Amino acid sequence: MSGKNIWTHKGTFLLAAVGSAVGLGNLWRFPYLTGENGGGAFILVYALTIAVVGIPILIAETLLGRSSRRSPIMGMKYLTESHGTSSAWQVIGWMGAGAAFVILSFYSVIAGWAIHYTGLLFSGALAGADAETIGASFGALLASPERLLLYHTLFIGASGLIVAMGIHRGIEGGLRIMMPALFVILMIVLVYGVVVGDAAAAMRFLFTFNLNDLSLEGWLQAMGQSFFTLSLGMGAIMAYGAYMSSEASLTRTAVSIAVVDTLIALMAGVAIFSLVFGSGMEAGQGPGLMFVTLPIAFADLPGGSILGGVFFILVIGAALTSAISLVEPVAAWLLERFDLSRPVAVAIMVGGCWALGLLTVFSFNVWSEGTITHQWFGRSPFDVLEFITNILMPLGGLLIALFAGWALTREDVIRQMATNDRWFSAWQFLVRFVAPTAVAFVFLRTIPQVEG
Ligand code: PHE
Ligand code: NA
């Protein structure tokens, strides 16, 4: 790999990784999981996992990318061969690329809902509508395969277009415009939420905790969320790491990514819960929090149609910068392995993902609960895809930690990390023992679900 496959600036990896990290995980999943799990205690466990498990694995995954300077699949092949370690570790690359493929297929469908809501809010169609009407309109969206398909196609097409334009003109160029804009929009939404909503109640909910409130299930969800939110174990960070400047500090970059991602999740939480509590609604609404509860709040607030529309633009943009990081690992592999041009490689990846996305699209209507297909298999295809993700993500993280902690030599890692012995030892202890234990714990949670 030559110098043209390196980001233009020393800081671009940080920008790209933050773009990958900040997405539906922060704006949609984090608030609803926090709401379902009672607030502060969930956040405490989540933050702790980010610090002792997320950051060390983030460093490890970036390190694998930067020291191989190849796509995750080719990179793991190169690393195992050059270190003379077992080729079994190459499964890390395959699993990561596979997980990216699966996740993008449904991430795109959900991001598509935000396209629908942007239009719905800006048009004023929801202004003054009651809760029942708004709930019904979400139901109507899900019931329409044509609409879901249209939005899914638009969203995944846009992601593909950016990646097809190359890592410099497409990905870097896109991020340099989108990221600052998204930050500004988030600030606007936050200020609006605090001014018109009940910020005091939101702060109380998010920042006071009683650990007894948190169930075992809640603990495990908090840990799972910390992987999802940092984009770990899916080849995204490894693929971006391959283009990272050799001069940038791994540790400092990883800590910055985790801090920014967490701050953004908290800001989104404050904004959303201020609005939700301000309108006298409950926190524990589940996945419908952003698509039903929040629109209900916007519907009866001053300026709610405009601000709501602006909020959903934020959701689309944040999801887009994450989606492109899911396209890259697979596209880069196709490009390297089969010597394809970038646009062709991207078209194959995105086309395949689009087709797999049909399973999710139909899960909410023709194959939903109560239909024959659902009765046959006991769960919708979307549930199955989510289940696969819940296995692949922690498993990928676990293997990355073990590989970086045990299979790489001390010299390799120290050279890449450019750090002193004390930090190195702390990191090594975390990836060797703490992270694997924690991940195994999260992983075990999914086993009982097999029967479920
Ligand atoms: N981290 C992203 C989010 O929080 C999701 C994601 C996962 C993106 C894995 C890329 C890879 O929404
Ligand atoms: Na995130």
C-alpha cells in the first residue's frame, strides 16, 4: 500500500472515526436503552465499560488497521502471516466484514425512517396532532413496504455514492462538511430542548443513580451498547485505521473518540428527555422513543415542526457518516482482492446490502408478527439479523482483544503505540484479561436467546 492510501491530515482518522461512532447508536439507541433501564445507573455502567473495555479495544482495532495498512480481511491475513501466528485469527477480518454487511443492511432501513420523519415534520403534517394519530402514522410507515424500500434505497445509495468517490474526495470531503454541520444542529436542538422542555427533569433522570435499579439485563445491554456506539468489532475502525497517519497517537485518538461519542450521546439524551418530560411523557418507550414519543413532543411545542425537521436531518446525517464506515471495509476488500475499480467494488457491496435489507423491510409488514412466515420461524428476519449482530459484535471485539493482547509481540505494539511502559502495561492488562472477561459476559447473554 502506498502513500496515496493515507488520510490527507494527521487528524483525519479522528474525524472519520468520530463520524463512524456518532450515529443512530447515540441519537436513537442510547436514549431509548437509557429510558428503558431507568437512567443514571445504566449510564454509569455504560461509561465504565467504555473506559475499561471500549477504549482498549478501540486502540487494538486501530492498531491492527494501521500496522497492516490493508482492508480488514487482507490485513488480518498479512498480520498472521508476517507474525507466523495461527491463520485462525484471520476469522477476525471475515467476521468484521460480514458483520458490517449485515449491520448496514438494517441500519439503512432504520435511517430511512428518519428521511420520512424529516418530510413529515417540515411539512407541518404533525403540528397539533395527538399521540394516537402520531402512533398510527408510524404504524402506517412500517406497514408500507414500498415506502420503506424507497427510503432504504435513497439512504444506502447516498452512502455508496460518497464511498465510491474515494477516501479523499468522498469520505474525507464528505466528513469535513457534514461533521461540523451536525455539531451545530445538535447544539441548536439541545438549546431548544432545554429552553422549551423540562431540562431539570432530564438531568435528574440521566445523572442520579441507584445501582439497585439496574437489572442484570440492563448491565449487559449497557456493555453491548458501548461496543455498538464505538463501532467496534466490525472492521469499520480497522479499515479507517489502515489510512491513519503513522504520526498520530493511538491512545490519545482513541480516548478522544470515546469522549466525543459519549458527550454526544449525553447531549442527545438531555435534548430528547427534556422534550419528552416537558410534554409529560414517560422515558421507557423503547425503540419508538425517537419515532413516536419525540414527534408527539414536537407536535405540540412552539416551532416544533421546524426544529423536529432539523433534528431528523441530524439523525440522517449522523447515520450517513456511520454507514460509509460500514461500506468501506467490504468495498476495500473487493477492491484489493479482485483488483476492481472503487466504484465497481462499492456497487457490489451496496447492491448486496440493499438486497439483504429487503429482509428488514419485509419484517415490518408482510413477514411481521402474526403472518405465516413469522409463525413458522418464530421471529422476523429482522430479529434474526439483529441477533446475528449481537453475536458477531462482541465476538469480534473479544478476538481483537485476544489477538492484540496475546498474539502480537510487545515490540510491535510498543512501536505502534509509541507510549511508555506503564501505559503499555495498563493497556495490555486490559486487553488480555479485563476486556475478554467483560465481553464473554455480554456474549453469554445472547446464548439463552437462542431458545427464545
Ligand atoms: N457506532 C455507530 C452508531 O453509534 C454504529 C456503527 C456500528 C457504525 C459499527 C459502524 C460500525 O450509530
Ligand atoms: Na455511537
